[in-house]
Amino acid sequence: MSDDRPGQRSTELRLALAMRGGVSLAVWMGGACCETAALRAAARQDPAPESGLYAGLLETCGYEDVDVDVLVGTSAGGLNGVLLACHLVYGMPFGRGVRDVWLRLGDLEGLLRRSTPFHVPASLMRGDEVFYKELRGSIGRLLDEAPPDWEPPASLRLILTATRLRPRRDRVRPTLGRPLLVGRSNAYFRFRHRGALTDFPDDVTGAAREAALNRLAYAARTSSSFPGAFEPARVYVGNGAQPVEDPPRVDMRGVSSETGHPDDNLNGCVELVDGGLLDNIPVAWAVRAVAGSPVARKTDRWLLFLQPVPPFPPPPEPGTSRRVTRLVRMAAKSLAVKAGSESLRDDALELRAAEAAAQQKRAASGVMPLTLVELYDTAMARQGAYARSVGRAEALRLVRLLEDPADVTGPDALPLPAGPGPLEALDESAGEGSTALFARLRRASEGLAVVPGALPGPGYSPLVPARTVQLLMDWLRAYESRTGPVDTELVEAYRTRLFACRAAVAALSAARDRLLLGRYRAALSLGLVPTDATAPFHEATRLLGALMPPVPPPGAGPARWETWAANLATAVTGGSLPDVPPPGPGGPGPGPGPEPVPEGFGLLWERLAELGAEIGLNLIPDVDGYEALHQAAGGTGPPMAEALAYAEVLLGPLRPDPLAEVADIDFHTVSAADTSWATRRVLPQVAQNSPKDMVRAKLSGNQLNNFAAFLSARWRMSDWTWGRLDGASSLVSVVATDERLHDAFSDTADLTELGEEIAGEMALGPVFTELWAQDVTQRPGVARWDRVRDVLTAVRQHEILREELPFLAELHRKGFRGGNRPPDAPLNPPGLATPAEFDAALDSFAQVGAEEVGVLLRARDPRRAALRTGLLAWPALQPSGKAGARLVQGVLGVLKPLVYLPVLAGAVAPLPALCAAVLMWTGIAFVTGYWSSLLGHVPVCVYAMVALVALVRQRIRPAGLRGPALLIAAAGPPVALWQLRGLHAPDVGDGARTLIVGAAFALAAAALLYVGTDRWRLLPGAAAIGGAIAALIQFGRPALGGWWGALALYAVLFWVTFVLPWLYPRPRPAPD
């Protein structure tokens, strides 16, 4: 099949997703991932119904396949990465089930620890006990719903960032002088999948898959372990057998960068926390991962960065000459710069630099001499310079490998090597250590890549055939980009075979890296620099040659090469290695001469030459820039194996590490600041050109430093829905580019006819027709293709709202006071049958997005969760240990009922707290005999002030009224205390006084307990005991004075503080 369009467009869309941290905003990212999964599903032979618009859109725009092969997540974005990876590889449904996981897993109260007397909690929320277990159980349940005919992607790379709680020792190794000791805290998890080389096994017994799912779920829990919120995650990364523990630690060896680098005294484990602490914008990680995930055919590659809240730099400030607070202001500005030092711009610059470097290298491939004779002459003239250049590159790569094995091996397909690195013993010894070793390697580098004095073909290094594979791929790319007919089926077949060869060469390089680490570790174990610094290098090369399986025969299909790569990986990493073969004839030993090239290397080179000859004969006419290779394929002069060697001499120095080259990547940020039909429809009152206002109106989880969505299932549901809507807007724009829309509808200029043609081409119903007519009427000045994208986005968003709004409307049925706890059973409300129901649900959607934390805390469930969090934070912030720490704990524990509980209750529940303050004021008045007393009433005055201020902030919205109201609220209780001084309480009998004191304090205790419980049967008894305590203090006596009033107040508050944890809601059972 041929296509005579110049530069035929690709039929495959390949996506890489980078997801930043954002705590509860990860729910929005989950919605965007759901849309990505729907787009991929739409490209299947039988698209699922939920794919909706996407199936017709992809077909119209010329895409036959959509895949996701790179997922990078940090912090809470890592959890979405794991969920999406399980969907891609195992077929786990990514829709309502994952939405329900977020609704349940993101519930703050369900994650909170329960208070334990005399115990300092490790964190506020339970990471291992609840978060990990519920996530793992949810993944297992959803996997049971996976379709049996699921097709995983050909390759997938999942990277989750983490941070070491205790930095491990590392070194900076200068060119001259001793290495400098530094600390290293960056860490990551890397899961890869390509055929048999996978961290996502699917074995018959299921044991391997269960262990893999444990690793995936725990990696997500680790990357999301925000310090203080969750306890540090402890994973096993040690060498040797794992110690027996109950429960056992998750074994992360081979997928963690910290493999072989455990913390001291932790039984081979390391403690890791949130990856966003050091790298919250993982775009650079995604760029590097894309380099390790090449594609087998011409592809449109997009990197999507999910960033719900874009950065909003502060407005410029005029200079000032004020000096009174200059030091304080300077310190504050410096801290702000430090906190905001991580910028997307830095990662974007790395992306552009990688693209520019790859473009320059590909451009150089097309400028070879025109004839094979000229190519030969030039290669002969450059042979010496080539050996020196590629030798230096090989030495530099070896130095990088020895210095930081995980950095070099991270992108490859084999398990991550175990530490410690081979240089550890050498750098611990006296002398210059690794500096001397590196100097010797650089001096002897000329013989590292190729046999001295010989042409490459292949040489000692797998990078030589890797560069040749890249050259052949560039040849195909140049053929596709030329004007004239293109045999797409032929190109596809060759590219598939080349891709299999590249994967095999990459596996060979990865295997050699492991052997190099092993040989240098053995050679340096005594802390001495070997006389011949290259001897371990050649030992590893010989050992690799001995371990290489038989090279597939000529013309072998991709499956044979994948099997070959898997067998090689097993031979190198599967167990103990054989002894290093002795040097061959001419190698190091008794006689002089160079080290021989392993036989397997030569056979691999022959296979590449045979494939190159086929390409040169069948690409007709000759491709500009590759004439010499066409001549070699046609038998004019030396054979293809030699021609490729000549080309390697010229081009090899320009590609020092071909396996790390990045393909062309288009970059797009998916953000809640984006506008679309949904924002105009749901948020018409918000300025569409104000990103800050748009984010504030849409998202609920961006409040409370991005923790707010943990307070309400309705808020999480709203953020999930907006994530899907914003994701749909971005994906439609990625698919329906101007060029592809022009290809499909270039001949239609009239807007009415264009709308009819689109509706017919994509089989769209009346929803599109109605939305198209509205858009043409209401927005006459919009460019043609922008209008097409906007209306197609509107159609998809309409489909999403039809699916999600019934659920959201059911949660919001009682307004902000209901729907904040996740439902016990998944809801299945009926669809929206009429336009009126649809509009009402849209109104509910807008109302949820407009809610603020102050309003939400008026609802019982979020208020209780906030109170519990605050009460748990008090002991969590206390020092742990013995002696002095115990004393501090005791003092703070004694003060907590008096100075913390009532103040916290006033902040989160002002009305109940204010009622409690009034009742306690009354009770103290009857204990002391006065309406104003220093010891008893001053604390209650403070409680009332806090409650009144919080009440004003919750209930008064206009800024002009809020300021005066806050002043009045803050001044009211002190003024009342002053005005009531000396005023006696009513003179009643001793028995009546006891009853009044007991009743007032019982009601006050009930008001405080009401905020923190839903176990209403126990509340009256607990409150009555509090009243009885106060009554016993007063029992049968007249007014006692201020000290007794303070004692009654403290005794009741102490009881409330003690009993409240027993009245918390019971933990909710896990779903079946």
C-alpha cells in the first residue's frame, strides 16, 4: 500500500504522562488519567461504549493506534501512575471502580490514627495499616473485573520518585584530588514491561503477580508518604536473605534505586518518604524515560504533564527604602525563593535540549559522502581519530556507570543492580582512590571500543551496533520524509525488525553493564587500583561473549529477538555466573596483541548488515544522503558490513550513547486553568481569561495547602469530574491538530456544511448538531479549526457529564451537609432523563466547586475529621524518647485539655464551642459565686473569643463587613468579662447550686463531644459523667472561689479529652 502524500502522517499516537505531586489534587489527575485510558480504549478493534466520541475522532484524524508507554509520578501522582499501569498491563478497569477507590481512599477520617494515651504517634494517618492495605485490596478486586482478551502495551515504563529519610553516603569525584563525601536523598522506583522482561508478571499460579502487585501498591504508598501525614515507608532493599518479620516488609530489590543501600540497623530496610520533597515536577524523569522507550514505527509522540494548579508567580513589587523590617523581609523573600526554586521551566529546558541534540545527530546521518569510494577514503583518514573519540566516550560512560550505577542502568530493561557501588572500597582506602582509576581509564581509552588499528564491526562495545541500528532507523525516516510515494507496509516491516534488533542490542548493553559492575567490584574489593585499569572491562566483555545465547538466524522475526534478549537477561541476572573465560589468542597474557572480539558480537553485526542490505535494495529510489549505503546494497564495491563500518567511523563520535537519545516529543500541559465548553456552561460567572479565578472556581482540593479534598467525598467527586473534563479538552486538542483536520475536511469552507460533514464522518448525533449551531451563533469570530476542536470537546464533555453528574447530584442531595463521607456501598443512581434534571445537576456541580473550607466545616463529618486531626497533631508534635522527652510529654498532656481542646473546637466548630463556652461560664459563675473571676473565667473568655472570630469568618463573606465584625467578635468576651467584674451570681441553695453546676457542665461537655462523635447513644452518658464530675467538686457547698472554678473547668475538659477518642466513629469495613 502506497501513499503519495509528501511526508505521510503517522498512524500511531504515543503518550507519556508525567504527574506532579498535589496531595488531594491527585483526584483531579485520576480523572485526567481516566480520559487517557478511554482514548486508548477507543483505538481497539471493538471500542468500549464509554469511549464515546474518541473512536470516531481517532479514525477521522488518521490514528489507528493509541498507546501509553511512559508513566512518571511523584507524590500522589505516583498513585495514579500505579493505577494506570495496572490498567494498561493487566486490563484493570479504569473508570467508576478507580473513582470509587479515590472516594474511599481519600477519606481523611478513615485514614486517621486513633489516639493512644502516653503514646507519640508516628504520623497523623495510617500509611501501612489503612492506605496500603486498602489500595492493595482495591487493585486486587478491580483486577478480577479485567477482560480476558486484554492486550497490554508492547512496552511500558513506570517511574515513581521517593526521598530517603536518612541520606545515604555518596561521593563527588573530581578530576584531581580525593573524592568528597556528600549525602544523597533522591530515590525512585522503576517498573518496566517489555515481553518477558517485565516487572508485571502474569504467571499461571498468580504468586508472582501477587508479589508484583504488593510492590506496585507499596511503591505508590511510599511516593505519597507526605511527611507528618503518613509514617515513613520501610521497604527491604538489602543484600542476602530477607529477615522474617510480621508483617513482612515488601521486597523492592531490583525495582528501587536504593537496592543494596539500606539504612543502618534496619535489618536491610530503608525508610522513604514523599518523592515530591525534592522533585515535585517529574518532567525531566519522563524525558529520560522516553529515551528508553523507542517506538517501532513512525509515531506522534506527546508528553502530557498533569498539573492541576499552574504556578502563579507573585506580582512584581516596587522597590522600597524602608529599613526597619528589611532584615525580616529579606529573610522571608529568601525563604520564598528557596521554596519555589523548583520550576517547570528547568524541566522544559531539559526537554528542548534533548530534542535539539537528537535532531543534530539525525541531521548528521544524512550527510555522508555521495559514493562508497568517498565514504571509504574518508573513513580511512578518520580511523585513528575515531578510535580515540569513541574510546573516550566509552571511558566516560564507564566512569558514569561506576560512579552511579542506577543512573546509567535506570533506563534499561534489566532489574536495577544492587549496591554498594564498586568504588566504595576504593574510596574508603587511603590515597586518591577512584580519581587515580579514572585517570588510568582515560589514558587507556583508545582500545576500549574497537580493536586498535581495525575498523569497527562490531568492536568490543554494544554501543557500536546500537549506533548502527540508529543509522538504519534514520535511513527509514529519511525515506518516509521525502516527496513521492512511500511504501508504508515495507517501512513498517523494516522498522519492526529494527526495533527488535534495537531491543536486543539494548539488552546486550544492559547485560554488559551488570557484568562490568561485578568485575570492577571484584577488582577493587581490596581498595587498590589495578595495574591495568581496563582488565576488568575486557573480562566483562569475554564473560558477556560466553553468556550470549546463539544469535537468531538471518531473517528471524521480532519474537526470536525478544526471546534472545530474555534469555540473555536470565543468564546474566538469574543466578551465579561462570568463571571468566581466559583471554583468546593475542589477548592479555603471555603474548602481545589486542583482545579478540567475542564471536557473538560479530554474528550480531552480520545480522544488522544483512538487514541493511535488504533496506538498501528495497527502498526505491535511493534516499538522499544515503547513496553510499545504497551502492553497498547493490553490490557496487565493499559489502554492507564494511560500508556500515565506514559510516560508523564518520558518525559514531557524534552519537556517544545512542540508547539514550530522545525522540521528537511534543509537550502539552493539562491544567485546571484551561477553559472549554464545560467552563462556559458550568462557570459562566467566572472570567474565562483568568487562570487563577478559573482554578479557584473549579477545584475543591486546592485549599488547605492541597489537603482539602480529603474532607469531603463530594469535593473529591467534583475534582475527579473536572479532571476528566479538562483531560478531554487536552486530548481532543492533541488528536485533532490543524494539519489532521485540514487533511480530513480541507474542501469545506461553509460552517453549516462543515458541521454536517463532521457529524456524518464521525457518526455524531443531535448533541453535536445542537452544540455546533450554538457555537456558530454565539461565537462568530472563532477560527475554523479551533471551533471544530471546541465543539468536539463539548460533545465529549457532555458524555462525561452524563456519566458522572448523577453520582455527584446524589452525593449533593442534602447540600454541603451531606455526601461528605464515602458511601458504604457504591451508588448507582439513575441517569438524568430530562434537560431540567441535567441543568439541576450542573447547578449542583457548580455549587460544590464554589464551596470553601469554612462552609464545609459547618457540616458534621468534615468538622469531626478536622477536630480529630487537630487533636492528634498535639501529641504527634511532641518529642519522643525517655527522661526529658517524657517530662515534656507529661506537661503538654496536662495542658492539652485546658489550652488546646477548647481552642481547637472553637476554630473548627464555632457554634457548638460558643455554646459550650457560655455554659462553662455559667457553671463557673455558680461555683465561684461571681460572673467574672480571674482563674475560672479568663480561659473561657479566650475560648469564646476564638469561637466568635471563627464564626464571623465562616458566616460573613463580604470583605467590607468581615473586618469590623472580627473586631467586635474579638473584643466582645473581654468587654463582657470586664463589665461583669464584681457581679454576684444568683444566691441559691447548696443543692440547687450543685444541680446547676452539674447541668451546665454536662451540657457544655455534650456540646464539645457532639463535634467529635457520631455514636449518639454513648454521648448522653459521657456528657452526664462530665457534669457529675463538676457537681462532685461543688457538692453540698456554697460558693468556693476562683481556684475551685478553675478546677471544675479543668476536670470537665480533662474528661472530655479523655473520653472523646472512645466516641469516634468505628472504622468502616473494607468493601467485599
